[in-house]
Amino acid sequence: MEAKNNKSTEALKISGDWSQQADDLKEKFPQLTDSDLKFERGREDDLIKRIELRLHKKREEVINIIRKVQPVTT
């Protein structure tokens, strides 16, 4: 059995202005709705699952997509 990379189980932390990030995501993926992008602290998994379903992508892909619109922290 092959060892799996545990990156996908890593918790996604939403930082910065989520409404701006949601707008960026809607620009890149017009099929996403406000409802898909509704975010509540501590409910990141729900957000990821809604985006997975809408975009027909795997969890890892969705996390990477969200991370790309996150502000860079220094």
C-alpha cells in the first residue's frame, strides 16, 4: 500500500476578508453562488464540500483553489 500525503486532511484556515476572496472565486468560477460561498468560522468543511459539489472537484483541488485567493501573510 502506498503512503498517502496527508495534505488533504490538513485544516483550511480562512484568513483576511472572506467577502473579497468570495468575489475573486466567483470571478474565476461564475457557477459558484453566494450560497455556495457562505462562510462561518469553524465550518470550513461545509464550505469546502459545497464548492466541491458545485465545481465537481476533489477536496484537495478546492483547498488549493481557496488558498490561491487567500492574502499572503508575511
